[in-house]
Amino acid sequence: MKTIAYKMISRLASETAGAEIAEAAAVLPLMFMILLGIFWFGQAFSIYGAITRAAQEGARAGAAPYCATCTGSNSLGQYGANAANAVQNALLASKLDPTMALPPTSSPTFVGCVNQSTVYVTCPNGLSAYYCIQVPVQLSNNMSGADGVCGISVSFRYPFQFWLPFTSLNKQKIYLTAVAHVRMETH
């Protein structure tokens, strides 16, 4: 009896040997899609970090040599040019194309600083074709918006395209947004 039962069990075990191949064929595409998704969302997160750093560096560069008694479009335009150059250099250092950057669809709303003859608070404003650079603007210290400090704002969007076949995200272009505000330094 033992030999018959043993033969039946060994035959059943040998017949299920192909089940692993069928299970792998069903599971491997799903695992591949998950790994591909992790890769592309990681790429998007990396680009988001790079453009956020670029906006912060641009705002810092545009805020550095602020002169409280200087007025006129030349001095304010120079701060914007400093900010735009710093953003461009940071994007190039991150191996991103600065010409793909776009101003935000709706620019942040700010009030211009007091005692400034020329204020760039709307975008686009001629300071940059790719970035929204607003200078000098009043950055509020509290929720009411009053009693703010004079500062600079840099914001822009950068496109990213996913590649996830068989999903709704395949070849979908999204725009990652970067915004930075820095208080203007006086000397």
C-alpha cells in the first residue's frame, strides 16, 4: 500500500512543477510595473528637489546686494538678472534644461515694498522669460499680511513626463512647481 500511495503523491507533485512558471508569468509583469513606477516617481522627486533648490538659490542670489536707498528699474532689474542667472546655473548643474522652465500659470500675488519707484510684482515682467521673479515684494510676517519685510520671490514650473505602459500615466506630462521667497538684505 505504501508504494501505491507514494507513487500517487510523487506523480501529483511532479504534475504541479509547471505551476511555478504560470504563477511567475502572472506575477512578474505586476512586479515589473511596480519597479518601473518606483523608478519614475523617484525621477520626479529628484527633479522636484533640483528645481526647488534652483528657486532657493535664485532667490538668495537676487536678494543679496539689496540697497535700501537705491531706486529705479536698473537696480531692481539687476536683482532679477542675478536671480535668473542663479536659477539657470543651478538647473544646468542638475543636468536640467533651463529653457524648458515656464512661469507659473498664476503668479503669486504680492504687494510692492514701500518707497520703491519701480516694482516688479506681476509675471511675466521682463526680468526673465522662463521664471517668475518678483522684486521687491512685501513678504508678510503674520497671517494678516501687514508689517511684512521687503523680499524677492522666484517661482517657475518644470515639465516631467512619466513612462508607465498600460496605465493612465503613460506619456502623461505633469508640471512640477518650485517657489522660493527670501528677505532682501540691506547694506
